[in-house]
Amino acid sequence: MKKITIAIDGYSSCGKSTMAKDLAKEIGYVYVDTGAMYRSVTLYALRHNMFMSDGSIDETRLQKQMNQIQITFRFNPTTGRPDTYLNGELVEKEIRGLEVSAHVSPIAALPFVREAMVCQQQQMGREKGIVMDGRDIGTTVFPDAELKIFVTASPEVRAQRRFAELREKGMEANYDDILKNVEERDYIDSHREVSPLRKADDAIELDNSNLTIEEQRAWLFNQYKKAAKM
């Protein structure tokens, strides 16, 4: 089969990353979690006190320091999946917390942040043989991707998944707070001026509200086989 580019977009907490990681591992492709990249920028901004008391962002400071933010991925042999590193520091756990989740959408909406991240993402996918998930992969990063998937599920289902994930990791979690965060992120992601979340015209939609991980995996692998043989 020929090497292709696989773009998986969709709403937050839809399980996109799990789907993409599993598929990449199964077919021997490189996996890039673009959401982790924006979360890492958010973590950097939080650590450097770039959020004002009114919730606004010190955009001038952040823009000047974007060239100091280096995000890389390293394969974790224990989990069989890549971990996220911010300037050489493992931040996989830190970027998944509710504080980062509550601040990531406004950071991801900043044009200069998106420009920097999209540039890095396109460089990563230059040789194809890559699975990338996010919000604008099929529309902005790789509009010519051979396979585009758009994943959706109800806000309640996504909040429950996020709640269970955090509790499993031993982190504090409140379902109502998570549901509110999911709904707020949906609105911000869909209404931002730069690269808003939307389904590409040629993307295949998957509502996984009532699917098991195994059912999703089988469905996605089937879509890959069809696209790679074309």
C-alpha cells in the first residue's frame, strides 16, 4: 500500500487521540498529537504568568517568546505511545489537567500561535506516512490528505469520558465543571476567526457516542485500507 497522510479532526474529548495513536501504531505510521502542542503552549503561558486577572492573554509577551517554545514527541516503550515534551521536559501529565483545558482554546485561537504550530506540523508530515489529529488538520494543515476523518459525540458523553480519564489518572475531577468546559471549548473552537473547527467537505464523519474503542479501531482501519489502495 502507498504511504498516505491521515487527518483526524473533531470536537474535544471525542477520543481522536486514542484513535489516531492506535491506528499509527497498527500501521507503522508516525503519530502527532496537535492538541498536545497547543496545550504545551498554554502550559508555557500559564507558567510564565501570561494570563491576566480578567482572563485575557498577554499576547505581546507570548508572541515574542514563541521561538523559545519547542515541542517534541518521544516514543514511550512502556505505553507504546509518544509522550509530549516542552523544551525537553516531559509534560504529558501537566497538559492534560483541567487548568490547561480551561485556557487552551483562547491560546489556540491566536493567529501567531496557529501559524507557528501549523508550520511545525507541516514539516512533520512532509514525508507522508503520518497520522495527525486536531481541529484543523484536514482543512488547514493538510487540505490534500488522502484520508480525512471528522469525529463527533454528544457533549455529555465526552464530558463523562474526560471525567473517567482524569479519575483513572488519580487527578481531581468534577463532571459538571468538565461538561461546562467541553461546551465552552466547542463554542470557541467553532467560532474563532483563524482556522475554526469545521468538517472538511471530503471528510468522513464518525459519531462515536455509542461505539466501543474496538469498534472505532476496526472502522478506522477499514477506512485506512480503502484510502491507501486508491
